[in-house]
Amino acid sequence: MSQATARIASPRPVVTPSRNRKPVTERTAEVILGLFPDISSGTRATHKFFATFLTIVSLIGFLFLLGINTLLAQDAFTLSNLKVEAKQVADQRDAINRAIDSYAAPEALARAATALGMKPSETPVFLNLTPPAQNGVERG
């Protein structure tokens, strides 16, 4: 085997001095970290602002729902009051109708007429309200 073939068959690893390795790795890490922003402080701030934003939005939504619920409850109270008033008016109307019926009853009218000195008719007369027969045709 020739010397050239021996070199190709068993390549030797390239050895760099140890004093150059540390600065190269540090510089590489600095370059890589320089490409990306500092995640630890930005993440905390982002989470803090996001949590604050969600809290505010939730609070506003809760207050909005509370307001709607209050308005609906007020309408329910108004409706309840109107139903009570309608029942009272219906009761008053029924009482007035009973009073009118008691005054319009035949017995009550006869008593009132007697109290005024009126007497019942001895010979009642009935009125015939049908129209008279026309052209000799009588209605029966």
C-alpha cells in the first residue's frame, strides 16, 4: 500500500487546540441567541397583559349580562304589577255590574215604584209594533 492510499483509508481527525474551542462555542451561542429575542421576560409580560385583558373582557361581559338581567327583572316586576292592577279593575267592574243588576231587578224596580206611590196597571195595554199590511197582503 502506498502512503497516499494509507492516508485515504484512515483519515485523521482534525484536532483544534482546546483554547480555541471555548471562544468559538461561546461566540456561536451568542450569535444564535442574538437572532431570537429574550423569551423569558417577554413571555411573562405577554402572559400578564393577556391575563389582564381576559379579566377586563370577562368583567365587562359579566356586567353587561347583569344589566340585561336587571332590565328583564324590572320588566317582570312591571308585568306582575300590571296583572295585579288588571285583576283589581276586573273585580271593581264586577262589583259595579252586580250593583247595577241589583237595581235593575224586577223586584227592586217594583219596590222603588211602590215607594214613589205608583200602582200596577189594572188593564195592561200591549203595543203592536209590526207594520200594517200593505196592498191587501196580511202578515201572520
